[in-house]
Amino acid sequence: MLRASRQLLRPGGRTAFFTIHPTPGLEPNQRRRAHRDGPVAVAAAHPHRELLERAGFTDIDETDYTADFETVARAWIEQYDVHHAELVATLGTAELEQRQRERRTQLGAIEDGLLRRTLFSAVRPR
Amino acid sequence: MPTREEHDTHQRFTSRYREDRTETVLKIERAVIGADWGANGYTTVTQADRLGEVMHLGPGRRLLDLGAGRGWPGLYLAVSRGCRTVLSDVPVEGLAAALARGDAEGVADRVTAVRSSARALPFRTETFDAIVHTDVLC
């Protein structure tokens, strides 16, 4: 996708994206848990800076947003708990409980330092 | 040919985008994300604004949002930054909701939607000034 992005950008164009990925340097069993417990879109093992460089981008910048990730993950759980009765009426008990289970599992992986969320930005050279 | 994982993800999001946007759902989204554009992930309004700054978005600039869902954040950035936005995703339910919201926000002339997978994007080279995606596999 990053190579395609480079081709679609005009010279001087910019890409920016958030990505959820396993924390660098995890043991194999921790990495497996990060992929198992994280959201569907837990990213590839390759460092994104390297992927961006290989795709031909320059001026690569990255900012860690894991603290915000944890805050937002917790907020979804809390808000779904607050509005539990209304949500049961629209989603049904089974679906609601499934979502909350997944979110709690994911929050656990963030709290245990297994998942990070990073903002990357880069420029297509002129 | 989509992979099994892509197929499952498509089914999952199609189902989500078909759910009613009740007042409760909007209230939750405003409390968690800070706005009610149909987000179900982790990108807050503050972070969407940061994306707009990082990509130097403004009037006359052309943005592609990959995996746009219901238009968060690409549609929001069209409204807040004045850029032109192409929303791209596989589930048409999300894109339809985004176009309806774009109409309501008065930016229908600057927002288009294209049903496509990020693996086979139907655009000419050197088309966009900026490309954004949030928590999409790459």
C-alpha cells in the first residue's frame, strides 16, 4: 500500500497515517499475543520507517500516540458500560458482550506494553 | 481475489456500517472521539486535526483517504480544511453514509467516493497531494 501511495502522490505530496503495531523488541510469545489480542488491523512486523524508505519516501517522521490509544480504548469500554441498556436494545446482549470482551482484551495488551499506536508522515520526493 | 482475512474484515465492517446511528451511538462517539462522523476506532478529533496539519491540507489540495469507512477522517478534513477528498473503501454502506453526510455538510462538490480495495487502487499516478489512512493494514 505504501508503494501504491508513492505512485499516486504528486512530487512533493505527503502521506500521513496512524498504525497499530506490536511493540518493538517483544519476545515471540509476546508478539503472538499482540497479534491475537490486538484489533484486526495490527500491522506487519516490519518497521514502518523501513517500509516507507523502501517505498521511496523521504522526510519520514514518527510520533508515539500509545498513551492516547490507551485512553481511547478505555473510553470505548466505559461509554459502552454507561449506555449498556440502550445498546442491548439495538445490538443484542451477545454482540454487545462480544465487543466489550474484545475491547477489554485489547486494552489489556496495551496496558501490558504489547501494542503501540504511531503516527507516521513522509514526503514523496520532487 | 481477496484473502480470507480481507473477506472477514469486509463482512465485519459491512455489518457495522448497517447498524442504526441512534442518538446513544452518537453520544458515545462524541464522548470518546470528540465528534460524531461515524468513527469506530481510535482517531480523535485532535488527531484528525493533526493529520490535516501534517499533510498541509487546504483549499485546492486533493486528498485520498484509504479505508475511509463512513468518512472519518477524510470527509471531516474536507469540511475542516477545505480540501477536495476522495474516499476509498470496500464496504459501500460506509461510503454511502459518508456521501450523505458530505451532502448535509455542504461539501458534496468536493467529496467523491470510490469502491476499491487498497490492493488495487483505480487511480492514475501522481493524482493526489496527500494520502491518509488510519489503522488500516499496510
